[in-house]
Amino acid sequence: MGIRLPSVITNVKQILKLQRDVPRGHLAVYVGDIETRKRFVVPVSYLNHPSFQDLLRQAEEEFGFDHPMGGLTFPCKEDTFVDLTTQLGAS
């Protein structure tokens, strides 16, 4: 199974367009149901944490590389995400 380069480039362009107002060293992500989806800005360092990587795997299983908001979207409840990021910020 090969990677379709045009679709990957399109997705990267969409993500970069949405990231323009994000501080250096951070990443914007979307969390929640379609009706209540909320945007969060988190440090890139969170990507290395095992709990955050579990969310990344869930997002991959749910959306693949075609995220509905054009940016990284996590299929979890907002309060779950806030709890996780609060724990990561405290460590």
C-alpha cells in the first residue's frame, strides 16, 4: 500500500494554515464531538508522552490521515483531554 503524495501534501498544507496563530513549539488540536469540538494549543513535547501517543493512535484509527477539521482531531471527550494535559503539564 503506497502513500498518495498529493493527499498528504494537501493535508499538510491544511494543518499549516490552521497553525499560523500557534506559538512556536506548540500544536493546535481539536477535541470532542462534531457539535462540541473545541480547539486546544498544546506543547509539542506532549507528543512524546505515552498517554498522548495513545490518543494519537485512536485518532489514526478513527480518521486515518484525513481529519475533518483539517487539523489533528482527537476522538475523546473534552474533559478527558483536559485531565490528561493537566497531568502532563504538572510533570
